Amino acid sequence: MEQKFFVSCLLVKDRQILMLRKEKGRHLGTWLFPGGEIKDQESALDTVKREIKQDIGLTLNQVELRGIVYFMMQEFENDPVLAKTILYVFYSEDFTGELHPSNKGTLEWVPLNEIWNREIGRNDELFIPPMLENKKVTFAKFYHNKDKERVRYQIDQI
């Protein structure tokens, strides 16, 4: 089974959140939250700090883990999982530095109440709201078929 591990960070200031409109690679044209892939020798925390600093020039002073999301692909419901992507979602209102352009796309501070008016990831509207609303950790599992259609999902908080 193929497995990939990613991080993203919900960077919030003045009732706005930093979003990235992807201009290359996976999710082209979609508005996402800054982050990237975990490298072999890194933890999720190491990665989010590196990606935010390297990609957009900000230093995370304080950061909280707000969720872990599993995306799994199966041909049919009871079949083995063919591929799994795990996303660690962090949250920060405490960062410094000067924002610089990302090589992944266009960055924009978006009012929190306007996130859902944009073309976002197909599952984001289900798992991002609880991560923004409270400090509980959200666990989510999304099952997709080979055509990338969502078949079922489950969201829990602790």
C-alpha cells in the first residue's frame, strides 16, 4: 500500500486566514492552506515549521495540532486500502516574519467567513470548521474510490 504524509497550517490573524491557490502540481486551481510533504527524517512538527518558513517566510512561534486526517482509497468498501494519505493540520495565531510569495501558488489573506466561497479541497468543508472553532483535536477518515469520489467518512473529536 502506498502511503504519503503531509502537513498544513491554518494561519489566522485579524479574523483572516492565509490561503494558497495552487498553480502547479496536485489540486491545481484549488484554494488550500500552506504546508507540504513530510520528509523521511522529519516529524510533522518539524515539517510544518520548515514548510511555513521555507515556502512563505513566516516563523511559527506557537503552533497547535488541531487534527489528523486520513484519506484512503479502496476499490470497494470491504476491500483492502490501496493508498493512504495522512494529513496533520496545525493552527497558529502566533507567527512572525515577512510573508513572501510561494512557488506553489498565490497567497491571500481571506476573511474567515469567505473561505467556503472559494474552490477548496473537496473534503475541507467537513473537517476544517471544527479545527477553526475549538482547540480539540479532530480525527477524520475519508474513503474514496479509484475515481476519487468520496464514498464515506467519519469525523471525531477528543
